[in-house]
Amino acid sequence: MQNDGKDIHPRSREGPLHNGLSNDPYLLPGDEVVRQLSTDPDDGLSDAEAGTRMTKFGLNELDTGPRVSVVRILLRQLFNAMSLVLIMAMVVSFAIKSWIEAVVITAVVIVNIVVGFLQEYSAEKTMDSLRSLSSPTASVIRAGQSKTVRSADLVPGDIIEVKTGDTIPADVRIMEAMNFETDEALLTGESLPVAKNANATFKEGEDTGVGDRINMAYSSSTVSKGRAKAVVVTTGMQTEIGKIAQSLRGDKSRVRAVRRDEEGNAGVHHYLQAGAGTVKDQLGKFLGVSVGTPLQRKLSWLAIFLFFIAVTFAIICLGANGFSSRQEVILYAVATGLSMIPASLVVVLTITMAVGTKIMVGRNVIVRKLDSLEALGAVTNICSDKTGTLTQGKMVVKKAWVIAEGTYSVAESNNPVDPTSAEISFAVEPPFDDTPGKAPKTQAQRQAESPWLPASEFTGKEFFTQYLNVATFCNLATVHRNRETEKWDARGDPTEIAIQVFASRFDWGRRKFTSGDNPRWAELAEYPFDSDVKRMTVIYRNFNSGEEKGYSEWALMKGAVERVLEACTTVQYADGLVPLDAEQEEKVLKNMETLASQGLRVLALAKRPWDSQAEDWGHLPRQDVERDMTLLGLIGLYDPPRVETADAVKACHRAGINVHMLTGDHKQTARAIAIEVGILPQKVNQLAPDVISSMVMTAAQFDQLSDDAIDDLPVLPLVIARCTPQTKVRMVEALHRRKKFVAMTGDGVNDSPALKRADVGIGMGLAGSDVAKTASDIVLTDDNFASILNSIEEGRRMFDNIKKFVLHLLAENIAQACTLLIGLAFKDSTGLSVFPLAPVEILWIIMITSSFPDMGLGWEPAADDVMTRPPHNLKVGIFTKELLVDLTVYGFWMASLCLASFSLVVFGFGDGNLGHGCNHSIHDGCELVYRARSTTFTCLTWFALFLAWEMVHMRRSFFRLESNPPHIWTMWARHAWRNPFLFWSIMAGFITVFPIIYIPGLNTVVFKHAPITWEWGIVIVEAFLFFLGIEFWKFCKRVYFRRHGDKVRNPETELGGSTFSRYASTAGSAVTDDPAGLEAQI
């Protein structure tokens, strides 16, 4: 929508604004806005004041109406395939004046709708609350500390910091800006980014539209370039985007637009297409086949399929009885139709997914898209960044090589952001000393010659000072001591924080030189770090240079060593500048590799004097600045791996999941960390070079290959160093061509394409940009690799549990349907069929006996072997061959025993007389049928309850649910109690059988069965046979899958040996038939 340059909603200028400002913030200087909002530009608001303002102004979110629609949920309960069958049965029962069945079915319909509504409403409310956790976040300064908070928690007066890729969380007045541009297309319709200027002001009365207010940034726009510090001025519906939302509320069309030609004309067939498309869309939503997750859509199709099966079975029943219109015949048809309806299926699925999502929050994972819940269990490959995910993200400088002087080393410190907490040592030798005839020194010799000394001992050196200038000024991080707590705080990127802390150890922090009324240095231009160029450059003016003009200007650069060398032409030595020729470059690279082999991330520092003048410093071409640099030295940073990473990688291997490290670090650094965390074997350095090259590549090597060449690789690399966003995309696509299911982590703006292409995009909640988080399916709140494993385990658990309750429900449906269909052969004296199970009995089993145990199965804890199985195939889904065979076997086994129980009572121990009219009411001659029906009902009820317990694990015996139980004879009792909801659901099912059988009137009139006595012997024997049959079938399955089933290739005990042997056997060889085999092994 194009803004015409005027306020979207003009307001009266009389009196202060709702936030206390005397005028619109774009009309006021930045410091005046800060003063009127009673905030501090450095320390921000206090937490207490922020809470007070939250009470006054409310949450910073748009009022889009209720997120959970009561009406929509109610309609979903009323109009779905399951409910429709019940409603049809109710109508038929009323039509034939079978009042008992009609009333019972009506009650069931009402209870089903009410219970389903309450459960789904609760689940939707849970999901709604969890969605708020995945809402955009903002970096805010409160009480002097930088915090990440939900954008919804911002209040007027908050001081925020934004950078490239962030979403502006509220309407803000810019205080400081550096090359800052925002994309305001959503607000103004302008496609080009808008350059911002913190110092711009406007006069009241000028026609200054939203798009022209360059000292403001508006909610929902995104930062396309640079960084800024700003103060929040309006939030929520008071923002400009809030005003648009208010004007557009309720304007959501559900009708497809009519396609028109270039002249705007549309033919009749266009209107017909739009109409047909609209009907299709609404029908799909109505039936649930076009909304929800893939699994929900599949189960909606299943419900429709079962609806038609139920109608077909009812017709078969009518046909078997000559389409008689007698009441008992129609009741039999109704009973058979009801037998195929798993009424609680959709509700249990909804609850299971909501519970799974809530559990994930407790394991530091926020699910943004429900589809990812199903996808997580199918992940075969994880492509992970290194910094902050596999490592702690708490970098410290360990080595600083100043080429003109020597190597500085930093001692261990308990606080990585405290510049006063570590001592320094110095050695004149570079990290890689290749002096001819000189033996390399041991660490002990170096330590003896270079004792640890306070940092103050090393200040004042000319070339080290130049080195520190680059370290502190070519850096966006801030390090300062908190005024209240007296503790050291840091804000910014972990890499830059570490470098700023290093400079601050020598009292060379940026604030010392750039703050105050007469700063010694001032920034003129900035070219931020980019994942493509992998370097950062700034231009600073030094006012104390001693030159005639009173100042000097310098371009200062830091970045990846190779990328900095590209911009350098000279090297700074103590006796002057030396041209950067091939010999010098080789020397620098050898020193870099020496530092990188110690697991250090290595950056290069360079400078050049800037002699040219510029009218607009913010628009100097980057390529003109980043050239003719002088290399000063290297800096090595150590980011220790997270303690839990190595175990998490091993767990991935055991689960058949391959871990790839895609990092921007140098190849040697990446290899060292990959060995440390177990992605590469410990003995990788002992392998042949061609084997190592197949495991570890640089992005340049990988990107040089065509898609066909990548597909011809025997295996894909485990580590890609110097990785670019485009390399990540190609890696995802290469894995997809190998039929792999990929999870990809990302935090930057440029990672969005890879996150979207991956099957599961994983955003970083702490370090990730808003753009990356928006492109993700799940977000890690702690940026921890172990949390990815947690999410996969939870995804597998949920997928497992869905299979369990679907199998339980459908096996019962098959048992009931088969019992009734085969039972058509039981004819009474009038030639009409006598049903072995009455309609109300079937409803009781469907709605009461099964529903609660199914919910319990949905909440079942993860099996101990859930992470030692191969990933499941999402294309097959839950309806695997195993599940289909199981539900057939269990269904027919239950049906066989039910028919046997009915036959034993009537024909085995009775006289075989089925009487007449026994489908309608009890009278003389129907006692035997009613007792047989009671026996069959009790057997089926017990079978359903025992089957629920057996479904705790689909293959293991109920008496041995763990692979190595500590107490095998009592383990079954412990596991029976492990899930209290399931336990009590089953117990309640057993207990409620007795009143249903023995309460007079309820038994014979409603359930159409009679009390039993000696028939309990049949029930107990058949229950034992059922249990024995299930255990025997599971035993057969275990034997089969031990021989033929999918196995996880996990030579965990041989890690570093034959685990990676296939690399040795395939390096340099032809393509194997199964290029994924090694990856599955690793």
C-alpha cells in the first residue's frame, strides 16, 4: 500500500501525546526526546520503571482480535466426519423410534462435542501462549545491562540497539546511527531502503510523511543495513503499523480473486474458476484436509475414508437382512457403522501435539510451525554452525601476533569480560618459528622465558599501539563496569567482545578515546562484517595526530585472514613496510595455521592512512576503501566447546543422524573443534591426505564443484570451513538429492534461504536475527546444539505415541467391525441377524473405554531406545507396513476371540437358541443372547485395555520394556505406574465394567446385555489368550527385525577407527551404490 506522504491517521496537536512527549518525536531533537521520556541514553530504564510503564501503556503488540476462535473450534467439533456418523446414527435412531439408542447417542454427541471443544480449546490456548514465546525479540538496555526481551515487553523510554537483519520492534526515535537503512515497504509501499539520519529534525507544519521522517524507524520495518541506537516512543496500536491494522481489521476475504487479463477484463470461465476454487478451499477447511499439519491432514482424510467405510458396512448389514425396515435390522446397521469410527482420534492428536510443544519449551526449543513437530523425528542430517552452537560463544583472546614485535599470550581467566582478570606474557618469536637450525621450543621453555606479567607492563609500544587501535576501533562491542553492581558487562558480538576486552586489558577501550566533549577519535564511516566478504572496515579521524591539519584519518580493517590479505599490499615490520609477496603471504598463512591448529579462531588486523576527503562518508564505495592495506598481525580467539556437545554428537550418531559442521572459521580451526566434539575421529591426522580432504573442505573447494560433481562424491564432507550462505544452500540441496532429511541452523540474515530450503530450519534465539528466526521452523532459546537433540528426541517420542494410539484405536475398530460383520451369520428364529455387540456397547468402548487410555498413550514418556533407532520416513508417515500389519493382526485376533466368546456361551454351553427380536429388547428366549453379548462386551473391553498397556512399546514385551532392566521381575510393575494417567485410565476401564453389567435396567435396557456368572471363566481365559497372542506376535516381530529390520549403523565404540573407514575405502574411488551409507554410519 503506497503512502501518500501524510499521516495515516492525523491527530489533534493539542496537548501532550499519550507517551508524555510534547510533540511528535520526529519534530524533536534526540536528546530532548530522551529527556522528556525520563530515560537514560546509556543505562536505559530500570526494571522497576519498565514494569510501571508496562502497566500504563500495555503490551507492545497489535490487537488483531481473539487468537483462539471459540466458534471455529465448536464448528470443528460439530462438523467432522466422526461427529457426522454419530449425528446420522442419532437421526436414524429417532426416525425408527428406538428411543434408548437415540437418547444415548444424542448424549454421546453432546459429550463428544463438549469434551472435544474443551480439550481443543485448552490445546489452542496452550499453543497460543507458546506462539508468544517465538515472537520477535529486541535487544534493550535496562539498568545498564543489555538484555534480550520479547518485543511485546518494550515500553516508551526503552533504549534499544538494532543491526542488520533485525525487525524494528516499535516506533523509535534514532539516537545514534551508522550506515543505517531500513526497509519500510510494509508501511509505505516504498521498495527501496530508506537511509536514516539521527541528527535530522523537522519543523512543525511541514508536510513530512512517514516515509520522509529519516530520524525515525517504524515498527515492523526491517534493518537492511548498518546499526543504530534508538529510544522507543510509541508501542502497540499507537504505532504507525498499529494504525493500519486498526483500519484494516475485519477486512479478510475468504473468496478467491477472479483472474483478469492485462486490460482488467474477466470471462465467465474466470468467475467459475474463482467460485469453484472458493468452494474447494472452504470445503477443505471444513473437512480439515487443507489445514493443519501434514499428519492432521492425513488423519482428516482417514476420517473421511472411515466415514464411507462405515456407511458401506451399514449398507452391507441391511443387505444381509434383505433391506428389512424392521427396527432391530436398522439398529444392527447403526451399530456396524459406529464400529468404524475412532471418535477421539482428532482430539487426542491435537492434545498430544500441544503437550509435545509445551514440553519442548522446557527443553529450550520453541516451535514456530507445527509441521516441524512431525518433521523432527525424520531428521537424518544436521548442518550446524560452530560458534555459539557447538561452542559456548564465550570467546577469549589467547594469542596476539604483532608482526613487528612478537607474540602476546593471555592467561586463563574466570571472567571472560573482565579486562583486569588475566595476566599477559610476551615472546619475540612468532607462533610458527621456522628459523633455520633452531629447534622448536617446548611450552615449558616458552613459559620460562615469557613469564606472566600485568598488562600494564606492555603499554607504550609503537606497533602494538597501532595493533590495538584496529582492535578497539574496528569493533562494535562495548565493555564497561556497571555503576550499580561494580561488575564488568559487555554488549555485542562474542568475537568483538573478546577483542574489545583484549584491548581494554591495556587500557585501550574505545570509550576512552571516543567519548566526552573533546574525543580524540571519531568514526566517519563503517563497512560492517558480512558473511560474504568476511571482513569489517571503519574510517576514523584521529584529532591528536600531530599533523599540520590537526588530524589524520585511518582506514582500519579486521576479518578472515585470507580476505584481509586480499586487501593488503604491505606488511608492517619493525624496520618498515615490506611488500606482501608470495613469500610473506606464505609466512602469514603458516602462522595462521599454527594458531588454528590449536583450535583458535584467527583473524587478521590491517590499516592504511586515508588521505582523501569525502562529502558523504556514508556512501564511499567499499572497494575503494578496502585496498592497499598494511597487515599488522593476527589475533587468535578460543571459543571452548560446550560441555554437553560431545555427548550430544555421540547421541546423534547412535540415532543414525549425521552431523555436519558448516562454519566461517578457518579449515584448521574447524578441524580442531570438530575433532574435539566428535564430528571427526580423534585419529584423523593419521589418515591419508585424500581421506582427510574428503572429510574436510573449504567453501571455495565445495563451491567449485558442479552439482553433478557433488553428486559424484562418495560422501559429502563432514566439515566445511569458510562457509558462505550460498554454500549452506548448496549443501542442503545436495543432501536432498541424496534423499536426506535436513535440519539446518542459522542466525544471520543471509542464512534465511538455507533455513527455508531445509526440512527443519533452526533459528538461534540469542544470537539470531529476526529475519533468520522468522524463516525458521523452530527456535533454540539457548543456541545450544544439545537442544537440537532434545527437539529430535521429543519429535520421535511424539511420533511414536501417535503411532501407538492410532494403532490402538484402529485395531479396536477392526475388531468391532469384524465381530459385527461376521456376526451377521448369527440368525434368530425369524431369519434376522443378532448383533454380538449392541450400539451402546460400541459407543461405550469407543468413547469411554478407549479415549482416556489413548490420551495416556499420547503422553507416554519416550522409550529408552527411541534415540537408537533410525529416523522414520516422513513420506510413509505413521502408516508404516509394521503398523498396518499390526492393526490387522490385533484387530482380527480380538475379533476372533470376541466371536469365540459369543459362540461358546450360545452354542458351546448353551442350546444355540437365538430367540427372536433380541436386538430390540429382552424377553423370554433372549436371556442366552444377552448373557453372550455381555461376555463379548467384557472380553472386548478387557482386550482394549490390555492392548493399551501392550502399546507402551510396539515391539518389546510388556514384561521387559527396557533393554537392560535392573530388576527384571518387578520392572513391569514399575513401568505400569510410570504413566499415572494411563494407569488410572486402564484401572477405571476395568472397574466400570462391573456396574454396567450388574446395575438393573442399565444393563438390559440401555446396553442390551445381562449379568454373567460362570461366563467370567471365559473372559479370564480369553484375556490370558489375548495377552499371550500379543506377546507371541511381538516375539515374532523381534526375531524378524533382528534379522531384517532397519538398523542404525553406529560403530560408536570404534569412533576414530572403522567408523570412518569408508572414507578411506571410497576416497578417490568411483561412486558407491549407496552414498548415504557412510553418513548413516557416522
